Amino acid sequence: MDYLYDILEKLPITKGADKENVERASRIRTPIYCKYNKGDVIFAPGQQTEKLCILCKGQATAYSADDKHTVMLRSFKPYEIFGISNLFTDLPFATRIVAGTNCEVLILDKDFLSYLIDNDTGVRYQYIAFLAEKTLYLNQKIACLTAGSAEKRLAYWLDSIASEDTLILEVPMNALCTMLDMGRASLYRAFDQLEKDGFIKRNGKEIRLYHRETMLSFYHEQ
């Protein structure tokens, strides 16, 4: 139980949850720890799920559901969560989550979280705030990826998928062109410009991001 509580303390929606409420919720629906090998599919498109997953160890990646034009959407590091958008809906999961390394995942059932939300005011407000921030972030991302210069779109995309300041570009250039709605030449020029402006440094597929907030504001008006 202490290990479970330590994990919940690291999450934006359950930080500070009352221990007695966590114990009662666990009696209603016991959290499950699952291990996945590198390459295993954790969530598949179309899968019905009412569970929230916390990546406890390893690295995982979210991909688009289209098998013909697979695009990396974002990567997850330990103590990041996925599945929250499907927790209280009947809609199937819309993306593919794949284990990038051997992973350990904590799975919380809807009934477990429902009890905490109903009986712990702090969890309830944090859950609402998290969803509100997620909605605002997605609205900003859509706006930035569908308007403005190539540099602006690329800057916002890099910032959105990078959980740390260094990322490995796993997306093929033609798929990235489609996603950002630009030609191949424009994409290469955008990469060159971001590097020239001092916001990224490329070494093969590895990209290092610098001054991320400044980068976003720098290209915001373009």
C-alpha cells in the first residue's frame, strides 16, 4: 500500500490523496501492476477501456491509429499517465501505446478513481483542473499546427512530443510533412532555421531542445 501511495503522490490528479480513501478505493477495485516487454502494445486503437495507466518504469510511445501513415504523437516517461480521456466514456481508445523499453505500468480501474473523486475533494479538483489544462493544451496545439509559419508548426510539434529536452526523431520525414501540412523542402528549411536561431541542435535522429518557452514565444507571431 505504501508503494501505491508513493506513486499516487507523484501524479497531478492524486497528489495529496487521503490515505484512508486510497485504502478504501483499493478494496473496491485493487490496482494492478503489469509488465510489458519492448515492442508490446499496451493499448490498441479501438480497444474499450475504462482504466487509467501510469508508466512506473521504462519508456512508452503513442502512435496514430492509421497503419498506413503511422505518426509518433508523443512519448511517455515514468509517472506520466495515459488513458484519462477514455476513463468515463464508452468511446474506444484512439491511439496505439507501445512499450519503447521493458515497462512496468500501474493500472487504476474507473471504480477506484470514481471512489477517490467522490470522496476526496482535493482529488476531485485536481482531476477537473488536469482535464481543463489538457483541453486548453490541445486547443493551442491544434491552432498552432494548422496556422502560421513552418517554423512555428515545427517548434510547437517538437515541444509537444518531447517529455525531456532530448528526443529521438522516430517519425519519417514524409509522415511529419503530412502531419504538419507542409512540403519536404519547407520542413528541412524549418529545421535549419530552428537550429540557426539556437533553439535546437541535431545529431542524426537525436534532437536537443533549448530555451523551449522562448522558442514558442519567438515563433508565436509568425
